[in-house]
Amino acid sequence: MIKVSVMYPNTPGARFDHAYYRDKHLPLVKARMGDTCKGYTIDKGLAGGAPGTPPTYVAMCHIFSESPEDFQKGFGPHADEILGDIKNYTDLTPILQMSEVTAEKGAK
């Protein structure tokens, strides 16, 4: 299992529409990727590591897929549409990272 993290740096004066990201953009990503997207999470930054500090990222999402090849198979054909939608919710440039999920533990 892999996770593609898309992170938006908390930049003073930048625009980020959390409702659009949650209600329109990520559902678009899921719809276009189909079964190659096993699920996703969305984070809204609240605070930094030290008390009273701002979050490092204003928002991020994590998209789960079986493999890098599966992710590319689902995302690639729709990349122009998905990336073209970014302007509708932010003027920030996202930072991406693909990671291998080596452990997952849920609450009991």
C-alpha cells in the first residue's frame, strides 16, 4: 500500500477554500481515479508543534493506492483536469510525497 501526501504550506496571505477542497476537489480525484484510489483523508492545519505556533501546512490530503503503478494508472489520464482544478480552491503550490505504508494501527 502506498500513500500520496499533498501538502499546502501555511503561507500568510494565501487563499485556501477548505469547503471546496473537501466537497468538490477530493471527490473529483476519487471519481476519476475509481478503484485505484482505495480512500483518502483530508487534514486541516490547526497548530504547529509548539504552543501558539501556526500549523506548517494549512491543509493536506493523503490518497491511498495499492502501488505507485496503480496510482499512476488512475491519476495519470486525469492529471490535467485534476491539476487544473487547483486554482478553484487555492493559490498555493502543493508539495507532494509518495510513501510506502509500512504499518497501520487503528483505535481499539
